[in-house]
Amino acid sequence: MGYINWIDLIEKELKEKLKLIISKVDEKTKILLEEFFKKADLEVKFIDNFDEATEIFSQDPLFQIIILSLSEKNKNLSLFIEKWRDINPHIKIFVILDYFKEEDLGKYFEIGADEVILKPFTLNEFKARLSKLLKEHYLDIKLQKFIIEDPLTQIYNRRYFEEAIKEEVYKALRQKYSLSLMMIDLDNFKWYNDNFGHQEGDKLLKDFGEILLKNIRNKVDKACRYGGDEFVIILPYTFWKNAGSIAERICKNWQVKGFTSVTLSIGIAQLIERESLEKSISDLINRADKAMYEAKRFKKDSWVVDKESSKQFLDEGFQGEG
């Protein structure tokens, strides 16, 4: 496939807008690349040095490709590549190299470059190298999604949750910010699945996954499928009362879907520091889980805040109905 086909596939399937950084190109190459990428309708940022690239990545790590034009040897290139990969492990690095006599191209791949092209090059050769990088990016992200994403609901899976909760709790405790956890059970789902069939059951789960994604902050909150009909949401920078507002929105949106025989029971707990990271995590999950089972005692689409959360953070616990 050509580079245009890969761009279309990335934008449609991965829902990514391709963004590139181009560093230290001479004026002639810049004009050529500007015209090329303009026709491809890609977002391109031209910069003058590698430090500027690091700053841009730190502010916006979603650039997928960086093109480096090297007219002289750069001893620090490997350090910059390491920095960029720390920010975005999936970044693709494309080196445009002036011809150096007896230059060893292999060393650029050893320090982390994904593709190298020598000047002078034809436009067709550049297109072929770019297509290869786009294909690799597409396959990398698809594989990553396969590992961490629930294929039915398209939210994260339990494997991802078990890693993410460690990282998020560690950061919250270290940086002293609030974090809440929401556990959700789809009441009567088994009955619905048995009576209406697995296809209808799958549709219900997909619809619920969409509701979760629409009601949380993109790239901040993490919605995961915890089990067959159980879901969990990690909410960094979120006080328990704000989590209650999110639970209310989820319930209201769920009621609009019209799956009246399947209702929601939601438990909310806010992180409390315990003796260790592991105990803080298990305590948070257990309190959210208990609150979820307490919500089942109320009528349909209810949420309950863990009593210890409300007591610890000087406010009254509450139970609400959508």
C-alpha cells in the first residue's frame, strides 16, 4: 500500500491525526517536504534544533514521526532519541543524511533510528520509506491495542487495569493529589444475555463501553472492563464528590439507551494512603467494591460512596439515583 492508504487507515481505524516534526532541514529540502506534506494533508511542524523537538514532545507527546536532516555528525543524537522515546515509546525516527564518506549507516539504526535515507534521493524513494514507517506505526499501535484493550467494548482490559492502577496510585500518593476509583456492575446482565442471546448481550456491552468513553476525560481517566459484566474507572485528580457527578451522568446516559431490565450499581472510593503502595491499592479496590455491593440494595441505577472516603475527607457519604 502507498503512504496515502496508510494515512487513511491510521486516521480511520486508530482515530489518529498524523503529526510530524521536521528538524534542521536545508531550505531546498524544506520546500520539497512542505509541498509533499501539504498534499498529504498532514500536520507538520518545522523546528531548528533537537532541544526544540524535546520541548514540543513534552507538551504534546502525540506526534508520531520526527524527521531529522543531518548535514554533520551529531554526537548527542542517541541521547535525544532516548529522551523522545521516554516521552513516546512509539515515535518513529526518520533520518535524512548528507552523504559522508565511509559513513556507517548501521550505527543510526543501533542508536534508535527507524529509517535512514541518503541525499540526494528521489521523491518516490522518500514515499516508499515513509510508507514503511507508517505501516510500522499502524502495526505497533494495533498490537498495543490488542494487548491492553477489550476487543468488544474498546475500553481497556483487566490486564491493563492491574498495571495502570499501580502507576496512577503511586503518582497520586507521591504528588499528593486526589484519586477516586469507580466500580460498576451491570445488574441482571446474565438474565438479559440468556433471554435475548449473546449478540444482543454483546450490543449492550458495546453501548455501555461507548457511554463510559463519552463521560470520562480523554487521556486522563481510564475505563476498563474488569470482568464479564463489571467495569472500573480510574479517576486521577478527582475528589469523591466529583466522581459522584460522573456516576450520575453515566446513569442518565444509560437510561436513555433503554436497556430497562439491566441496571447499574456503582461504588466509589477515594484513595487513602496506607502502610505501603500495595495495601493502598488493595484497600482502594476493596472499598469501591463494597460500595458497589451496597448500591445494589437501592433501586435501579444507584451509586454509593464508600463511608470511609467521606469520613476521611470531611464530607458526608451519599447515595444517589440517576
